[in-house]
Amino acid sequence: MSRWPRGGAQIEQLIANKQLQQVIGDKPMGNTYSRRRRAPSRRQARDDQDPDSAYVLAYDAARYSGTAILAHQGLRPTTSGGHYAVEVALRAQLGDGFRPFGALRRRRNELEYPTGPGESTTYAEAQRAIQDAQGLLQAAQQLMPTLSIF
């Protein structure tokens, strides 16, 4: 269990820019975050008849997975860094493995902050988001035991 050699300079820059902050403690906290959100099931999304909400729930689950990885390293995003800091930190340390998170984040922003009428998602797009979120959650759970405090 060691600090990630990849992306260390970018994480330090995010901390210096107050987009991430170090959490004091000697015990990783990632499991706490990973238990908070679960991706909705595909059946739930279909039964709810609300693909926009299903998409946002899937994104939230993916975000909690990313936040869990950071928390396990003694890091957390600040209000100025927000969701984007999670994406940058994941990309810096893990490369393309967590790339779906960025796409989910951008699409969620389009749904939550539309620039015009009629911006919504489809059931199929929500299904893909749920699959991506479930994959990110599984990857985070496998990855966290290998991490240590940053």
C-alpha cells in the first residue's frame, strides 16, 4: 500500500489551489463513501419512467465512487474544486480507467443546468450511465485496498 506514483504532482497542485484538501487521520475513509450511494438498477430506471432522474442518480453513485477513492487516500474535494476536482484527480492518478466519470459529469451538468428547452436524456442513455456507474463502483472497491494516505 503506497502513494500513487502517477499523478502525485497534479494532486499536490489541486491541494495548493485549494481544490482538494487533505483530511487529517491515520485511517482511510473510502469505505464510508462507497457505502453511501449505489447506482440505481436498470429495472428501477425503467419502472420510474424518469430517465433524467435515473441518469443523475447513476452519476451520483459514480461520483461517490470517485470520492471514496480520494477519501481512502486522505483527500476530499473542496467547494471550489467540486465535482471537477474529483474528475481531474482520478484522471491524473488512474488515467483512462475512470474516463466514464468525466462523460457522466458533463452530461449530468447538461441535464441539471439546461441551456435550452427539451434537454433530456433517453432511457437507453440512462441505462448506459447506470452500467458505467456500476463499473466504476466495482473498480473503486477493488482499487481502494491498494491505496494508502496521500
